[in-house]
Amino acid sequence: MANTMISATIQNIDTSLCPAAELSLLPDSVLAAADKTPLSVFPGFCDVHVHFREPGFSYKETIQTGSLAAAHGGYTTVCTMPNLNPVPDCASHLRDELSLIRSGAVIDVVPYGALTVGERGQTLSALEEMAKDVAAFSDDGRGVQSDEVMRQGMQRVKALGKVFAAHCEVNELLRGGYIHDGRYAKAHGHKGICSESEWKMIERDLALAEQTGCAYHVCHISAKESVELIRDAKRRGVNVTCETAPHYLVLCEDDLQEDGRFKMNPPLRSAEDKNALLQGLLDGTIDMIATDHAPHSAAEKAKGLAGSAFGIVGLETAFSVLYTYLVKPGVVPLDWIIQKLTAAPRNRFALPDKNSFSVWSLDTTWTVTEESLLSKGKSTPFLHEKLYGECLLTVHDGKIVYQKI
């Protein structure tokens, strides 16, 4: 460390969005970089919706590779979804994941507990015995189809003082679809997923959350109707928050290609839906941005739109995508994006910030390649894109966990 260099470079390091950052932790290489180009310091990002695939599917991602990828993207806290093997639906199953986190994570990795046994939507999990070790409860990847199971689940989650995070999808409305039921699907002969499959379950859940008082969080909203339902519920005082992902804010069905890296669930919807999400982000209806980082093997993503697995990676590109497509053009202010990536998710899910920050060169461009990604998963719609904003350093709990230079 070279603390004597700090005074010479501090004018080129913007800490206005992270005034508590410990600049004494910056290595000489970063301080030297500040002499050549302005740098920005942000609080450690927090993502409440990632899939690290371990235990059970380590060929897709591990706690170690996922957390390294997160650190590369400026993230210092992530919450891992429970579609694992074994599913964390009781304390003994959760212990498997917690052990892997202790041995492999370079940042804070906080698991979800499954709401129902095996995420099958029928019998409630052993929620009480997992509560102290999980960020929240969810059956992400599967919508809870039974109204009564959802009602009982919300009541128990509320009693534990936790959040329930919902993947909202009505199975009977899916009809074998795999991209948005819109213009592109019709033009290219694909089976579509209607927006109603998402918003209809949100509508049901909001009514149950209003009745039970449960802290309810809606995962990865993609449809304009979802934005309006959540906006109205907030006006009524329902205890609801929601997230969307960077790809829904900057892409739509018009950007689709016949490639598995454009296949995710929910799908990219219409330009009208994208614009509604942007408005919801700006007016506060959408509380936070999460990536739904969902890595798969190359073989699983090489079968086109129809045959590939649902899911893309996003931790390493999230901020750069948001900065390039929303901040630089003046669509969304930088401080608003940072708030959606830091304070908002931490506050809702009661996740601490442990002296964590990242250092960025916003004027530097980098090209997304498979080689540039630390995640095992390489499937992203932003592959080969040149993006602004490069992460040079991430510090977590007083330790450097990623360093570019």
C-alpha cells in the first residue's frame, strides 16, 4: 500500500457515492491508474437473485466461480436461489449449501430457503429451522400454483419476520412457450409465453399479501401489466417490493436472435413492456435491479431458442450494461442506478454492508467475450458487445477480492 500517493490522486477518484470507502486499501496500481483517468468508487453491489448451482449442479457453476464472477462485477453480497440438489427445504439440506459457502465464497453469499418441500408447491418446508440462516424464502424457478399453500406460506413467513420472494408464473398459461408471445414469435414460428402467465399470479399474490401482511417481493418482472399492478398495490399500502434485470431494461423481442443466449424466463417482451419497466424504475415502482444470473453449460445453451435451457449470466456485465445503455444516454441518473444496486436490496432483505466497495473506470470500454467472464457460464445476450465502465478493483470486508490491475 502507498498511502502517500492518495493525496496526489484523490482529485481523480470520485467517492461522492461511497464517501466511507477506505481509500487506504487501494493498491499502488489503482492509485497510479487514477493519475491517468478519473475513477469512481461505489458501494459493494448487492444482488438478491442469483443461481450458483451448488450443491447438485457444479458443472454449471460453483460457489467459488460464482462469487469470483460477482466480485468481477463489483458485487460483494449475493443471495442464492434454492433450485439445487438437495433443495434447501430443511436444516440438514441447507447445511450442505452453507458448508460450500464457507469453503468457497470470496464475498457474502446468503442462501434462500425453499418455501415448499422440493420446490414442488405442495407441502411447506421446515421454515422455522432455516430462518436464521437464510436471506428469505422462495420457490424460484417455479410459481406456487395453489392459492392455499401460498396463503399458508405467507402467514408463516410473516411470523418469522422474513421476506417471501416469488417467481410468478401460472403453469396452465405457459402452453409450451419459450419466448414472448409477440411479434417475433409469430414471425418465426416459435411458441410464445403470454404476459398473463406472469401478471396473473402477481395479481393473486398481491391480494394474499394484502390479507396476510407478508413482506412480499416479486422476482424479475418483465411485463407492463406487472408494473401497473405493483404500482397500484404500493399506493394501497401493500408490503411489496420488486426487481427487474438489466436485460429487460435495455432489450426487447426486437433484439432476439436465433441463439440460446437470448433465452431466459421470463422472456424478453415487447418494446412497450421495456418502456413500462423503465418508467417503473424511474418512478420507484421497481425497487431494485437483480441479474437472475443463471449459468448453464455450453451444450445446454447451444440448441437455439426452442431447445436451449432457460437462463443467462449477468453478474459481470450488469453495471456496464446499465451504464452504457441507460446512464451515458441520460435515460437514468447514475446515483439512481447505484441505489437500486446497493441500498435498496440491502435494506429490504436486511443484508449488512461490510466495508465493501468497488473502483471503476467509467470512461474505459471493454468487450464481453467468453474469455473475459470468470463465471463457468458464458451465455449472455451481450456477448461481443463493447461496454463502458470497467471494474478495476473490488474490496469486501477490508480485503481485495477482485483486482484488474
